Amino acid sequence: MNFCVYAMAISGIVTLVFGLVFLQPLAKIAGADADNIAYTCDYLKWIFIGTPFIMLANGFVHLFRSVGLIKEGTIGLVLGNVINMILDYVFIAVLGWGTAGAALATSLGFVCATIYYIACMIRQEYKGNQLVPLSPKRFLPNAAMIRNVISIGIPGALITVLMSISNIVLNNYISIYGSDAVASYGIAYKFDMIPILLSVGLSQGVAPLVGYCYGGNEKKRMSDIVKYTTLYGILMGAIFTAVFILWGEPLAAIFLQDGALIEQTGYFLKILCLSAPMLGVINMMTSYFQALGKAIKSLIITVLRNAVLFIPGVIILNYFGKLNGVIAAQPVVETVLTIICIFMYIKDLRAGSC
């Protein structure tokens, strides 16, 4: 744990320097054009400045959970996000700092969360908790430790990298149709992230229970957990789909005033939300294979979702359907992936996991 903390801090500093040096090229790679590159650079600058704290705060959540400090991990997570939301209002609505204010609020939220986590580690070390060392004297990594940490972290890192690459490809194709299309998609996607993140939370929340049942040879109980969690996920996604289809434009109007943009954002949201019920299957299957220690199968689902299916899907659908095709790539790809996940699960059942 000590090695991971210092490794995250060092990696964050390296990323900070790299990001600021190559700020404009990175903004262009991400899809910024002449109309929005100034805003993109303003945002990225403050995000890169806060990178060490962003990496530490996100890492601390998982490290704390792994040593049983679940309450402390959750408090830090909530604290950072609440401060982010409060500062968003102050910096954007009151001070008028725009995208730079939004990024600064995000970074300061992670700074506060990091300070809280470090204070918790100091308190735990003072209490004599040997699982939570912070002292630099404990920073004695060896080759085996580094190799183990990196090998375990590669799948998770690859998932994040692939998600970033797929988003870059998507943003570049949407930007072909102008800044209004980018803005409309950005707002629609933020709304669509609500069922996505809730589905991820549901599936990850039951993953330890699935793993315990598998380890304890309680196959029937494990099968029931997977089945009911998947059904709950599908139901939750269906509810959000109905809400977004019925009230897509009123929701968009919360953030927009231009009638054309409101209509376009609502339309994008109605397309994106079609995949929400399928998330119950995809995310549960990803967590299921992780819980059983079958990381390769879980990784296959992620690679299919973010690279093998998604990127060609965006390119092909853009060719046939232009902007509508690009936006439809997500529900089309996740429909195909849902079918693949069902077949993978059935095959795993027949192989004797359940």
C-alpha cells in the first residue's frame, strides 16, 4: 500500500509535467477545433495541475476498501464530489470563470479528498494499524512487488485507456458536424452517465458476494445473485430509458436556452438511452467474471466494448448515417455485446462454474 501511494504521487507529477508541455496537441487529439480549443485548453490546464491529487484520491478509494476502511473511503469520495459541486457553482455561476472554473473546482475537490485520506492514514498509523503505512521509511519496493502491482493493474489501466481512446474517436467524429453537435452530445452523455454509473455500482457492489459464494461452493446462491442483479439492472435501465424518452428535451432545457440545441440534445439522449437496459447484462457479466477470477473473459468484454466493436461501429455508422449514425453507435454496439455476454455466460454455466 505504501508503494502504491508514492507510485501514484510520482506518476501524477510526471503526468502533470507531460500534460502542460503538450497541452495544445493533446487538446487537438481529443477532438478540439478552432471554435472550442481555447475552452478545452483552459479546462485541461487546471485538470493537469490537479492530476497528482486526482490520481491519489481515486487510488485511495480502492486502497482503503482493500484494507477494510470502507467508511473512510466512502466519506472521502463524497467529500470530494460535494466540494466539487459547491465550487462549480461559485466559480462558474458567481465568478464567471467558465470551463477553467469547472476544471479548478474538480481539481480542488480531489485536493480536499486527498488531504482527508492522508489524514486518515496518519491517524491509522498512529493507532498502530500496520496495514496503512504512510511513512517514507516503508517505501522499500522490490522487483517482485512492482511486478505484482503492475500485472494486477494492467487490466484496469487498459480498460481506462480503451475508454479514453473510444471517447477520443467519438469526439473527433462528432466534431465533424460542428461545436453545437459536440455540446449537445456532451450534455446528453452526462445524463446518460446516470444509469451507466448506477449499473456499474450495482454490479460491482455484488461482485464480492459472488466471489464469496463461488469460493464457498454455494453455486445455487451465486447463480441467484447473478440472475436477480441482472434483472434489477435491466429494470433500472428500462426506467431511465422511459424517463429520457418522455422528458429528454425538458431535461436538456435545464442546461440550455437555445431551442435548436435543446431539441438536438433531447434527440441525442433518446438515442443514447436505448442501451440503458442492456447495461444490466454487460456490467453484471463483467463483474461476474472478475469475481470468479476469470479476468481474461472480463477483459475480453471490455476490449470488445471499447475497441473491437465500438471504434469500427462509429466509423461504419458515420459512413451510412452521418451524425445520427455516430450517436447510434453506443446502443448498436451494446446490443451486439449483450448477445455476446449472454452466450459467454451460458458457456460458462455449461463448463461448470454454476
